Amino acid sequence: MRPRWRRQALPGFGLTFGVCASYLFLIVLIPLAALALKSATLGPAEFWNAVASPRALASYRVTFGCAALAGLVNLVLGPLLAFVLVRYRFPGRKLVDALVDLPFALPTAVAGITLTKLYAPNEPLGAWLASLGWKVAYTPSGITVALIFVSLPFLVRSVQPVLEQLDPDIEEAAATLGAGRLTTLWRVVLPALWPAILAGFALAFARAIGEYGSVIFIAGNMPMVSEIAPLLITGKLDQHDYAGATAIAVVLLVTSFVALIAINLLQLWTVRRRSADTR
Amino acid sequence: MSAHLPRKSSVALRDPRWLRWSLLAIALAFVALFLVLPLLAVFGYAFEKGLDVWRAAVVDEEARAAIRLTLLVAAIAVPLNTVFGVAAAWLVTRYSFRGKGLLVSLIDLPFAVSPVIAGLIYVLLFGKQGWLGPWLADHDVKIIFAVPGIVLATTFVTFPFVARELIPLMQAQGGDEERAAITLGASGWSMFWRVTLPKIGWGLLYGVILCNARAIGEFGAVSVVSGHIRGLTNTMPLHIEVLYNEYQRTAAFAVASLLALFALLTLVLKQIVGWRMRRIAATEPDA
Amino acid sequence: MSIDVADIHYAYGSAPALRGIDLSIESGELLALLGPSGCGKTTLLRIVAGLEFPQRGRVAFNGRDVTDVSARQRHVGFVFQHYALFNHLSVFENVAFGLRVRRWRLRPKRDELQRKVRDLLDLVQLGDFAHRLPAQLSGGQRQRVALARALAVEPEILLLDEPFGALDARVRGDLRRWLRGLHDRIHVTSVFVTHDQEEAFELADRIAVMNQGRIEQLADPQTLYTQPASPFVCRFLGEVNELPVALHARWSGHDEADVTAFVRPHDLDFVPAAAGGARIESVRDLGPTVRIEARHPALSAPLVAIHERGRFGGSGLAAGQAVAIEARRWVLFRGEQAVTEA
């Protein structure tokens, strides 16, 4: 009997499998294994010291806190923007729709320096906000602003297709049952969007905790106050503290994996529940 | 400005006027503050001191070296990831085999890795104190703080883009056209060039545009492995950082405006290609 | 070219799709694989084409074993259910595809290729549509492009997967008469898959009825209809009344408790009788025929007779009438086994 892979009707299994496996190993798996190996060479005490130093703990607070806050702002405004783009017709709609991808397309360093200058205390917008007692640049507020910018597309783009495919019948059904428009949106439309909103939130959060380029300019990078975890990694690298850098990298990686695994489980669960409903 | 409804919706789906206007106002204010304002600001700051200052910053020797390096890196990383993306999408959508689920998750993995960590892993592998560092030093091969490291880090960060775009597309298209080509006597390559490539063409271009945009703009990963050697290992984003930190702010914004222009071009291309793809999907005889 | 399929087993993962298929198809024959969805007929067709490879069993063309030969080398024409036309190529280029991808030495010259494709397009009556794209054609036209494309490489075997499945009823009828005519002219060994018994009967020389991964019966249409090998075949070929002979079918000459008489509606008669046991429930005029349903207290399903209008006219049957059941033709089964009469 011939080996199984020979028995494929379409050609190319061996070639594509070879290309994928070797490329994946060379570019992704071996380098990530280097990280795992490095962290394994650290003793538990050394690892703990690096991971749980007061400065590291402060940086997690800043990173995760600002990422969560930015995610929450987008959690409200992203689906709202998606709703407006899908349901309403207004001049410039296509332009706005295209602009939503700007944070994906604009290099993060460009976004970083621009937001910094916009919100700096010596520029009109920054000065006005400062006069209201809200200092944005060089504080955690600034970090949050930058993270709102970079993670904005995730929530809009994950909700938009679901909203487009939402069967208008269910809303009409709600209307015939006597529900007011707001009740319908709240009780019928929003529940249908929740899985997409949460998936978008997890993607946005995972992206935001790793974000570097757009944040470092506006953050001010004050240790204990406005220093993000990725900056701590590069700082330790500059001091040739590879072990310390690796330990913090592991914390960041695990957090974003957990966020992404949570989306996958959530989506699996939703798909199961939905298919059980239609059975 | 008026807000009216998409054609297919009925009276029952019409939101009350006050609701329509407030949602629209909030959404547009959000877009204006977070997207339009920064975009306009880049150009505003870049031309703040006039066209001559802008031109001087852009034609500066170091700026030109940075532009060349950025283009070179993209010219290597993007084709590599394109070949990988096509191979991975073909593998995942045309065959069933053990470990396929794992492969799909691994393709997505780089999206979950912070760019800084993407740089770090290569430093740990190829850096002076890295696993292969001593061997590389003995053989006089420089990867970290040199162009190969920048290429590797960029490749890692842009790894999933093409595959991510093609997998759902090829899944939806199915493989019957390819099977038809094979029963008609086409060889594997002939099938690929004559049937598969024309079928996935626009989707592939879409993925390449996104991959390229990220490759050109990548900052964190490249910053870790580059070593910031002026004129040698500074890409455009790194060059912007250097200028900015040296208080040559207008020059920094001048170079940034080139990248912003490129981002706008990306958005336009993306829009055109996306529109073409939807049109083709709509005219496809059997959906 | 003849096709021999022996002991084919195929499973999708752990779900068996084919469980021991033996089938011989003669050169020049037009054979139908008929069965309900999920019976394995399409899988069998794809195995013959080399688009799937069986876990066990052999496929031979003209006695030559091709089990391990790739689809590319088998040289069969395959028409896909949804046609699988190359949407980016014109009708002409679709048909020319098989010729253009030939090795350089075997590739026809420009003029010859032009002539061949033109001839094929004329054959499928699409001569005027050469420069259209598939998206600009109707379903029936696309179907014919798919056929011309498959024929362009001059295959000695033509395989068609639900060739009329995606078409509306009127086009379907026209196209299948046309296809029968085409087969009578070119005599290529052809196998097609269908779930529509009318289609199989109209087109095929022989029909293989499949059920749950096995062939239940292989025969010409007439034999299939008059001597079905199993209750499944009998039921699948059309509406049928099932009467336990002991109770209601003494006319069959049998009275064993476990034998059932299968009677087609047009072979069943209801005769007015004072105490026949059955009672007419409804009489429906269907135009050329009349459908009469009767209910018998011992049977769960109603009995159905379909009479031509002329014959019905004199019978005087009406709803509510008590009737006796008579049959003119029937087949007997004991369990799954046919009962052959002496």
C-alpha cells in the first residue's frame, strides 16, 4: 500500500507541507523555543525577582490597565461605529469606512509621534485639556489614547460583518411583537453581536498589551508611573539583562495567549450553541 | 447632511430620528478625534516650516538610506510570506490531515506575540550571548544589529497576513476547478498558474497589501534587533524615532508624512481590491 | 473502454461510504448510478475518476489496473455537479484548456486547436457564445460548456456527477434528451450519478441502484421495474402499495404470513363490494389520471390506485364506498428476499 500522502487527488501535498513545516520551524518555532529555553535556564528565584520586582509589577499595572481601559472605550464606541456604518447612509460613509483601517496601515511610530505632539501641553489641544486639569501626554492617559487608536479597528471590523449578515426578520419580528426600537436594539440586536464584540475585545487587548511604537513617545516612560512592560523589556536588553527581559516577555506572552485562547473557546462555544439551536 | 436608511430595510427597522442623529454624531466625533485629526496633524506638522525644510529632511542622506533599507526589507519579507501564505492556504484548504488544527493556530501565533518579543527571540538566538552567537561570531556572520536580523524580525511580524487572507477565501471557493483542470490533464504547476492563481488573484493581492504595509511600518521588533546604526540599520520608522528624540521634530514629521502618504495609498488600494473581490464574488455563477 | 470496479471500500474518517462495490461497465454503455443522497454514488464516481482513492479494492479500464493512477493520467472526462467552469476564462478557453495544457509535443497547432474547439462548441450548440464568460451564460449553457470541455480531450470514459441537478425542470428534460442523442452519436462509455429515477430511466442503458454504500441491483430499466431485487429498489423506483399477502392479497396465490406483495398504483384495482374490507377515502382528478385512495383498517398507510381517466370513467368509484382490493401485477418479497414464482 502506498503511503497515505501519495493518495491525494490534487497535487502539491508534499511540496506545500514541506514549505509550511520548514518555514514555520525556521521563522517561528525555533526562535520561540529559544525564548522558552532561556526562561527555563533561569532559576525560580531569579525568574521571580525579575517578574515580580516593584518596577515590573508597576509596568504590568500600566500595561494591562491601559490596554483594558482602551479596550473598554472601543468596546462601546467600536460596535457603535460599526452599527452606524452598516445601518445608516450618509455622505462620506465609504470614506469613514476606509479610514477605520488607518491604524492598521499607519506605522505605529508615526502614530506615536503625532499623538504625542497633539496632546503635548504646549500644543493647542493638549494645552486646552491641561487647563481643564487633564494632562494627557506623558501620563497613563496618553498611553490609553494611543492604545485606543491602535486597537480601534479590531472591534469595528469584528462586529461589522455580523451586523451585515444579521437577518432583518428578527428585528421585524420584535417590532410586530410590540417592542420599541430601543428595546429591539438592546434585547435583540446587541445579544447577537456579543460574541463578535468579545472576540474583537480579546484581539484588541492582546494587541494593546504588546504595543510599543505608538506608546513609547506619548508615555513619558517614568518608571513606576508610565512605563509599559514592553519598554521594560527593551530597557533590560539595553543593559544586556537577557534573563530579565525573557522573564517579562514570558508574562506578556502568556497573557496574550490566554486572551486569544479565551476567544477561541468562546467562539467554539457559540458555534456549538447556535448549531444546537437550529437542530 | 442627512441620515437615511439602506434600501432593503423596512419601516420596522427605522430608528427614531433622535437616536439616529445621536449615534451618528457620537460615531463621527469619535472618528474625527481619533482618526482624522491625527492623520491631518502628521501633514500639518510636516509642512509646518515650509516645503523646503520638508524637502531637505526627505532628501537627507540618512533619510535616503533609511528609505532604501525599508524597501529592501519589505522586498525580501513580503515575497517570502507570500509564498508561504499560498502554500499554507493550499495545504489547509485542500487536504485533510492530522495536525491541521495545530498548523492553523501556529500560523496565527505571531499575531499574539508583542513586536518587542518578536525582536527579543532573535536576539536570544543569534545575539552575542545567544544560543548561536559564538558560532556566528567565529564564522564572521552578523545577524543581530545587521540587515538579516531586521529581515527576520519583519518576516516574523508579517508572517500570518497572506495566509490569513487566503484561507477563508480558498475554503469558500472549493477545489472543483482545480480537480477539473487535473482531469483535463493539467500538471500541478499548470493547474496553479492557469486556474488557482487567477481564482485567488485579488485575495492574494489584498493579503500582500496588508503584509507590505505592516512590513514597511514595523517598529518594535525592528528596533530591538537593529542597533540603530545610522545610515546602515535604520529603517524609516527608526529614523523617525532618532530624529524625534534629537528634537529635529519637523524633520521627523517630514519622514513620517512619507509613511502616512504610503498608508493612505494602502487604504486606497485595499478599498479598490476589496471592491473588486466583492464584485467578483457577486457575479460568480454558483455561490 | 470498459470499466471494472472490484471490491471497493471507502470511508470518510470512520464513516463508511462504500462497502464492497463490484461493477462492470461495458464499452460504449451509458450507465446510471441511482440512489438516495448519502448512498455513496458520487464517491464511487470520483473513485473511478481518480479524484478519491479507495482504502481497498481495484479499478481497471479495459482490463488495465488504474487504481494507483492519478486523475491526470486516467484520461477520463468528468463533468462536475456545479460544472466547475474556469470563471476567468471565456467559453472558448474553457473548452480549449485540456488541449493547451498538453505537453508541447502533443499540443495541437493553432489552427487545429481553433477548429477542434469550434467543432465542439457547435456540437453542444454554443457556437455563438465562444467569447462569453461563464457568468454570462444560463445554467443549461454552462452545463453544455462543461460537457464540451470534458469531451475536448477525447476521453474514452465520460463521468457526470448529477449532470442536471442544478437545472430547472424544463431545461433538465430538454438537456437529457439531447445528451441521450449525443451519446448515441459518439458512443463514449458514460457513467452518470443521479437521485432522480425518471432521469435514470430515460437516459441509461443500465442502472445500478445504490443504497448505504452497496449496489442493490444492476439491470436495464425494464428488468429493474418488473423484477426489483429488493424492497428498497421497489420503493425507490416510485410509489408502491405494500400488502401482506395473508390478509389482503389472496389473488397472489400465496398466503404465507411473512410475504408482502408490492403493487404499483396503476396495477391496483378497487372493486365495489358489499364487504370488501377497504373503504374509499378520496378520489382526486389529476387530469390525465385519477388518484384513488382507500383505507383498510388493518393497514397504517392508505392504498393508492392511479387509473387513467378512460378506465376510471366506468368504474363508478366514489368516496365512502366499500371496495375489495385486486391487483393485475405484483412482486413478492419475504423480508429482503424476492419470492420467485414457479
